[in-house]
Amino acid sequence: MKVYWLSKHKPLKSQLRELNRLFDSAEVVYDENPFDDIRKIVKRFTESGAVDMVAIVPLSVLVKLNEEGIKPLIPRMRRCTEQEAEIRKGGVFYRFVRFARLKDIRVEVEDLCVR
């Protein structure tokens, strides 16, 4: 089964193992342009024939995907020691734990009172 990978980063080996477990030997289709227009992303996803999507994207893109009815998988990472780490981001070490499904997302803002 094809799984669409929407991220500027390639998956970790542990993430690929988990996708293979979840999707019975997943074929990963890479889209390294997560900052593109949402209509173009949805079109590429649809045309890819993928059955699911992993999205490592800005919050605004997740909101738009949700509005389009796409509920992507999101990697859950945990902070860890350097020895346990699979990746380092900004001096912090992380290890992949599992994928989670985005069920819903919304952004609610409030204007600041300027005095």
C-alpha cells in the first residue's frame, strides 16, 4: 500500500518500520514541498494513489488538510538522551514513539488589547 509522506525531511528508519507494520510493506511516496498551495498538495496526494498520509508540516497546513477532509498521521516523538536519540533538533534529542491520527484541529485567536 502507498503512504504519502508530506515533509521536507525523510522518514527515520523506525518510522519506516512502523509504516511497514501498519500498512503491510508500505510504499512511501515522498512530497518534499509541504509549503505549497493546499489545493496542489491535495491534488498530488489524490493522484499518488496513496491510502494514507503522514504530515510533518506547519500548523496552518494541518488546519487546511483537516478542512479538506484529510486526517493525516503525525509522528509522536519524545525527548531523550543523546544516546537514545534518532534525531537532534535545535540541541534537543528525540526518538520516534508511534504515529497518531489527526482527528480534528482548529485555531482560535483573540485580539490583544492595546493600551
